[in-house]
Amino acid sequence: MDFRLGAKSDAFREEVRSFLREHLRPDTLERAHETGTHHDRELHRALGAQGWIAASWPEEYGGQGRDPFEMTAMRDELRLAGVPTDGLGQSVIVARTVRAVGTEEQKQRFLPPFLRGEIIFALGYTEPDSGSDVAAAKTRAVRDGDDWVIDGQKMFTTLAHESAYVFLLTRTNPDVAKHRGLTMFLVPLDAPGVEIHPVHTMGGERTNATFYTGVRVPDAFRVGEVDGGWDVMNVALTFERGGFALSEADRVWQWTVDWARETRRPDGTRVIDDPLVRERLATMRVNDEVARLLALRCSYVAATGGMPGVEGSMHKLWYAEAMTADAAELVDMLGAEGLLEHGEPDAPVDGWVEQLHRHAAVTTIYGGTSEVQRDIIASRGLGLPRSRR
Amino acid sequence: MVDLSLSEEQDHLVETFRAFFAKESPPPLVRAAEEAGGFDPDLWQAVCALGGPALGVDPSAGGAGAGLLDLELVSERLGAALAPVPLVESWVAARLLATCDPVPGTWARLTDDLPAAATVALHPAHEGSARLVPAGAVASVVAGLDGDELVVVDVDPPPAAAVRNLGGAPIADRSLRGEGRIVLAHGDDARARHADAVDEWRVLTAGALVGLAGAALELGVEYAKQRHQFGVPIGSFQALAHQLADVATMVDGAQLLTREASWAADEHEADAPALARMAFLFASRTAQRTTAVALHVHGGYGFTLEYDVQLYHRRAKAWPLLMGDPRRESARLADALFEPPEPR
């Protein structure tokens, strides 16, 4: 056994660090926090210029052939520095799916500007009436000559206002079983008939509701077979649980430890010397290390030619649930001052603990809820009978 | 580069002990041993033929040269079978003694064809007496801290009888004084050696708890597939399936963390002491949560002595508690992660 990422990854980590020293501006985090848009166009283009948008892809597809552990090192650095990576994360899912199932023409059209960091993609699965039951989507696509005409509504279309295309799940056949009548499209978000309405969250994030009224899309923008959308979705959903790295919890834990070391209470004692503080920070470190190892196992599965399925679900379930519980504990640990938001001059840890607590709740929902992950672990991992009750 | 697979030798080691315990330490034997004070002498003799106290000792000192990771892998199998033999304690004690000046008579008894069992008292003795020593009722050889000294005593047969306890474990108070007491180290050196040994006990006990938890999970999952209520297997109810999914995740996490901790100790990584405490804490939590869920899945039957899951449930609490209150363990982890508190 060996738990070190290795020399290649360590070298790449240094490259990423030096890139961030040059390109990460101090106000990047602040701007993401203020606007709720966790995507930075300038930084994203710089990543593209570096060849790092899809660094793991083979060189002939515009990547650098980085192995899963180099990618782990890169993502860890981006996370620890607080780089807003939502745009990168969701776009890679779409691009990988296009690479896996798209036509040659689609690869030529969509992938080069994606790899240069010029465009990002939004995910258009969820609707007002369908979240976890994603195959129940009602947004209609109807064939009209060489075009399709799309009508419907999507919810939580995060970064639609920054994206060139939305990866849209539509119903093309209402007369067959729900999984059998779905088709995927890449819909240009500047097409006539598309409306983007901001939706603001408890975590300060901006997401969107998007509306589609008589939106015309050429058949060339259809991804996968007509009525074969569920197969495409399954490819994309597996990729969705493939972005393994440290979480926000690791960053905030480190900042909290630094703060607790530097800060003294009115009675002169250091915060880090308080037994209640030490116990909480120690327990959170254990949970974070377990999350890191469950993620590392996914990278290992990928590095040895496998596709992390149950392993991915276990990582997603653990990091989200543990982070949610630990963020609540950290807020408690700070007492009344733990309520102060980022921007209040005397907020402990600059209010990032309060922010983590706000944000954590959504991690148990997006990317497949904890209940969806538990279903996957129970049925595919433990062999328990499938059920819907 | 990251490699989460086992070597061929390790695969072989694991399979050897898995097959051995499956055959030689079935639940009826575990139950009988519990009645007899938590130890089976025949099983001890048989297991020592595969790897006794000196399994993890350097060949130059007469051992088989297994690393802590190798021992951890075996302790997982031991834990899965609840095998009533003090292997973990004996390995830790033998590794401690092997790094000190030789204690010829005692050392010969640990490397004998039928070796004596050995252990380390986890907590410093009070007025020469070490309280509730793991394997204290069956180990002749006991090492421990007595004031400023790291000492070893060797009393054959062991002088203390097991006390009845939650885990059916052969624990007993032991004196670290009297005839034949040998001082192994003094002062800071004594404390450092003892601390290293206790960290090894943490890692190997974590391994046993990982194995215990994995086996309890299997019991729960199998029962959930077979038991029908309302006309369907109870494992099809999400209210149960999701609890099993949660603990399955913890078991995988605990195994990764415990193996990382053993690997880090073998590699002399700087964070090895912190990882030992982390693995011990998390494996304990995992074993207790997993056995609680597995027992609950069995319904009322799980609470009866007839079913095996109660054997796991009781040991999940008992094995780690010998280290003391787990919240104090968390504080010790904090001491390894952060600098010690400033004196007030």
C-alpha cells in the first residue's frame, strides 16, 4: 500500500500553487461571495490557457494526460485556495459526456472553446416538479423539420447566466415509460425564447430558474439518440460524482485552526487551548480525513481502469453529511459570535464558519441527494432489494 | 504513487488467517471462551503456529518481520471472528520488548513453540498496580509504566483472574512490582517507548474493530435480505436500508483510515501518532454504530443471547473503552494535532 500521491503529483501541485500565486486575485473570493456566482471568467480563461480545463484528458483531445492523482493534487489546491470552481466542475461533466457520446461534429463545435476556457455549460435536469425523480422531466421537445422546438421550465440552472449552453433533459415521447421518452440537447442560452431568472439561496449562492418558450434548436445540437436521453444522463450522472477532492470543510477547518491559534480571549487564554474547541476541531479533522480517503479511493479506482460507482456514492454521502454536522458544531463552538457574517469586522474566522454552515445544507441535496446515494449503496453495494418505500 | 491494493504476500497472509479463524474460531467457540474468562488456550496454541507474539518483530531479534500494516490486516480478520486470543496485545508487547535491552528468559518464552501471552498496560500504574489491563488475566508478560520507569514483569501462570465484563474479555488488574521486575527504560525515554507501544495498540485494536464492524454489517445485511415482514424482505425498506448504507460507508472509511495509520507508522511519517488516534477513534465509533444498526435490524431476536449479533455489539463498546473515555481520546488527538495548551 502507499498513501502518497507521488512525485509527479507533488510537482504538479507546485505548478498549480505558482499559477494561483500569479492569477488568483485577492478579490476573487470576495466577488464570488458578494455575487453568489462561483465562477470567475478571467481565472477560468487563465486555466484554459494553461491547458488545465480538462488536464486529465489525453493530449489528442486537448488535455495533458494527467493521471487521477495529479488531478487530486490540482483540485485540492484549487479548493484550499478557495477558487470558485462551480463553472469548471459542472462544465467538465457536460464536456466529458459530449466526448463520450457526442458526434464528431459536436466534439469539434463544443469542445475546443470549452478547453480554451471560453465557454462553460449549465446543467438542465431539474424541474419545478422533478428533482431526484429526474426522469419525470416534462420539458417538451417536438421535432419540426431539421429543428426541435422546446417548451418548458428548469430549476436550479446554476450559472445559466454565465454559460453558453445548457445541457437540457427533455421529453420527446410522452407515450412510453418515463425513462424511454427522454432526449438530451445542448441549447444555446442566447437563443430566442430563453429566459433566465435569478434565484438566491440561503448559502448566498445565485442559481437560476430558466424558461424555454418555443426555443428552436437544430437537430445537430441533440446529444445521443432520440428517446435515448436516459442513457446519456446515466453517463453524465456517473461523471457528476467523479469530481473528487478536498471539500470546503478542509479549507474552513484550516482557517479556523489558524484563527484559534492566533486569537486570545479577554482572560488572556488562547482559543486553541480551550478543551471544547480542541475536541471539536480534532473530531472534525477525523471526519475530513475519512472524506479525503473515500475520495482518494475513487481516484485509485479510476487510476486502475475502473469507474467509481458505489465508491463515488460513499464519498458524496460522507463528505456532505459530515460537513453539514461539523459546520453546525463549529458555529456552536464560536458561540454568539459564530452568528456574525463575513464582512462584519469582528466576525471570528472572518465569518467563514457561518458561511460554511449556510452552504453545507445544499451539499446533501445537489449532485444526488444523500437518500439517492444511500439507495445506490444499499442496492448496488450491499445487494439489498431495491425499493421505493 | 497511491496504491490501495495489498501485496501478494499480504493477500496470502489475510487469506491464511481468514480461513484459520473461520474454521477454528466459530461463534460456539467464542461463546464457550467467554464463559471461561475470554480465552481459548487451544486456539492460542494453534494461532501461534501461524504467527505468535513475535510475528511483528524484526528477524534479527528472532521475529517474523511483519510490519504494523501486516499485523493490522491480520487483526481485521481476528476482529471479524471475535477470536478469543490476545494476539494484538502480545504483538505490541513483543515489539516493545524487542526495541529494549534483551530480557533473555522472558524473550525466550515469547518466541517459544508454545509462547507465553504478553501485554502492555495502557495506563500508568497507580502504586505499582495497573488497572484493567487488556489480556491481563491471560498474559504472563506485562510491560507498563510504573512511575518514572518502563518495566516488565513475567509471572507464570498469570496471577489474576478475569473480571466479568461487557466484552467478555480477559481483563484484570496487574501488579508491575515484585520478584522478577525488570526496568526497561527511565524518564522521558520510558514514556516515549510506552507511548509508541500504546499507539500501536490503538492501530491494531482499530483494525480488530474494523473487522468486527464489517462482520456485524454482513450479519445485518444477510438478515435484512432473509427476514420478511409485510410480505417483503425488510431490507427493501429504506428506513433500514439507509441505515445499513450509512454504516457500510463508515466501515469502508474506517478501514481506509486504519490502514493509512498502520502504513504511516511503518513509513515513519510525521503524522503517524495523530493518525493512530484518528483511526482508533473512528474505528470505535464505526464499530459501535454498525453493531447498533445490525442488532436493530434483527429486531427482538438481536437482543437475545441466541443470536450472534449481541456478541459483536458488546465487544464494539468493550474493546476500545479499555483506552478510557473516548472524549479524552479526542483530547489526546488534539494534543497530537495542535501544540499542547499553554501553561496557565
